Amino acid sequence: MKTLIQNGRLVDESSGLNGVGDLAMADGHIVAVGKVPSEFTPDVRFDAKDCVVSPGLVDLCARLGEPGHEHEGMLHTEMRAAVAGGVTTLVCPPDTDPVLDESGLVDMLVFRVGQLGLGRVLPLGALTRGLNGEVLTELAALTSAGCVGFSQAERAMSRADVMLRSFQYAATYGFTLWLRPVHGQLDTGVAASGPLATRLGLAGVPASAETIALFTILEFMRMTGAQVHLCRISSAAGAAMVRHAKSEGLPLTADISINQLLLSEQDMGYFDARARLTPPLRSARDRDALQQAVLDGTIDAVVSDHTPVEPDGKALPFAQAEPGASGLELLLSATLKWRGLDHVNLASGLACVTSRAAQVLSKATRVNLPKGLGQLVVGGVADVCVFDPQAEWSFDGTGHHSQCRHSPFDRRLTGMRLPAQVKATWVHGVQVHHG
């Protein structure tokens, strides 16, 4: 199938693209960008006038409900949500049920995704069996099955000896550890520690729950030389530690959830469970510091942290509610909302969820990735998103593909209007979404 996207504004910071032109795709790859040869004869033409043509989004953290949480999200609904949001590649954490700690489970997930043909899922393998922090998994077998790295998801690793051994293995065999820095004995609250949590009578999670764990991770990196991707940094102090570690030359990358990038604890309202998240929303000072960390490259990528939660899980008092939120269909719009508020140019804003996220993957995995992932380059994979930058909409939990209808961006909570509407998405040259 040959496809020609015409008259769109081609935007890709990594390729230096930011202007009106055409894009041609054939056999799953991009064959021309900007000016298309006259001999190219497309089977399908798509008019992208007044729209932006960008690489498909790369989301480094999205849970899909399967296996084991089908009541919260089915694989096909969440993948539909992904492509409806322009996300063509996503990384799936291992905290499924059962946990992704055996190669057969990874094979099954990859097979199911392949059957759907809606997008590319790159699973993370469990670092320890059952994520219990006691015994390391068969890292080589999980890598052969397609795992791009190894994670404890939201679980803290309490045994320092097991943690050190995982760093030694990772350094020896070239694996990357995807770790959210969290100290289990301090991460027992439901909101960020501070005056607001105290006034609301909510148990707090101090920033030190992140920074103490981060200190340990960085020390083990210095000892072993292991490569680490830090997941969902949430505090100003954490961002400062990452910045210093990068200045040392440690092999480190990091991401941030779109929730922490745009919102603060003030957006919790009065015990509104839609804002019950892990990690919790922190102060406006933390949010502003995290925004600066994205701008200066301390934070490499922005993620959706899509975590489907069923209605009953949110219909509880704040402290008992299940943490999580819908994010796949919000990632593009929320990122562009931040871009507009912070006066970031369009190409740089998009890079946080396209080329910069793809670069994290290219550094972090031994698994072969498609050429040109997260970019618009000749010869690269034809993962493309077309969106209308002038459109505006509000999230209200209706009219979306994901089974999860809860988000802190809900207009009834924040009153926020979001920019951009996805018109079409292609994965490997096949159109998988029609807006």
C-alpha cells in the first residue's frame, strides 16, 4: 500500500522539519519527506491541510489491562485508545496478573498485540519473581522473548543485596533497569506531604521517599556502571539529583508523567479520587521545577502513565480509592497544553513524546527497534500521526476508547480545555485510526 499525505505541516525536531510539505509511505516505510517525486503513484491520498504531521508518539509507560486486569481495561480497547491518541509505540510495565516474570507470558502478550495490529507494544520484564524483590528472574530469557528492560513497576525493592546483584547483572550483560525511585517504608501515604495533605487529613508521602531511593540507585550505578532509566520523577529534589548525576556522566535517562508535568496538589479538589495517583501530585514548586527539567533535558521524555481503573475503584473515599488514570488519549493534547503555557515551540514540545522518547529506548534496550522510530526520515518506519492543532476539547469521561473514564484532567475537576485532535494514525504504513 502506497500512501501520500499532502499539504500538512511536517514537524520533527530531530530531523529539522518544521514546514508545509508532503510525506510518502510505501511498504511500511517513509519513502519521501517534504517533496515527493512525480513518479510516486499513491494508492491512497490524505489531505492534511491545516494539520500537523508528526511522528507517531512513543509512550514509555502505559498499562493495558491484560493479562489479569481485563475488568479495568481490555487489550483491544486500550490499544484503540493508544492509536486514537496518536501513540504508535508504547512500553508496558510488568505489573500484570500474572506478573511478566516468565518468557511464556511475554510471548503471549506479544502474540496478542500482533493479532490486533494496532500498535507496537514493548514489554518490560519483571526484575524479580513476582515483583517480590527476593529472587532475580531469568533476564536473558525475558530479553529473548522481547523485553526491552527490567522493572519493579511500583514495588520498592527492600533488600539492598538483591538490588545490588541486579545492578551487577545489568552491567555485565548490558541490560537496562527501569526503576521508579521509591522507598517502601516512606511511600505509605496517599498525597504529597505538606500543608494541603495535613489540612485534608490525608497521610502524606514525603519527597524523601523518592530522593532516598534515588540516592541508592545512583550509588549502585557508580559502583557497577549499570544503565538505568528512572521512571516518573515527581519532585524538584529528585530532578536536581538527576541533573547532577547526568553532569557526572552516569548512563542515566529519566521520564515524567504528564500528570506531574501539568498539575499540582491544588488540582486535587476536595478529596477527588480522579486525582488519586502514584506518584502523588506535588506542590506547584515541584511542578515548575519538573517543567524546567524537561526543558533543559534533565528529564528526557514525557509519559502518559496510563493506568486503567474500573469505576468501583474510584467510587471510594480518596484514601481508599485505587490510584491511576486514563492517559493514552490525553498524552498529545496535555503535552501541547504544557507547550502552550510554557511558550515552548511546537517541535520541541512534540519531541518529548516522539524522538526524545525513542532515543531513550534506543539507549536502553538490546532488542532491535524499527529504524527511524519517533522520527520522520526517509527509510524510517512509517509511524505517523496527523492532528488538528487548532481543535479544542475537554475530557469528561465520555466518547473515548479506553475503558478507564477517570483522569485528573477531567473538566469537572480542573475546568481545563485541551488543544489538538488526532485526525489519523498510521502504524508501519497502515492507517489504524480515522478521526
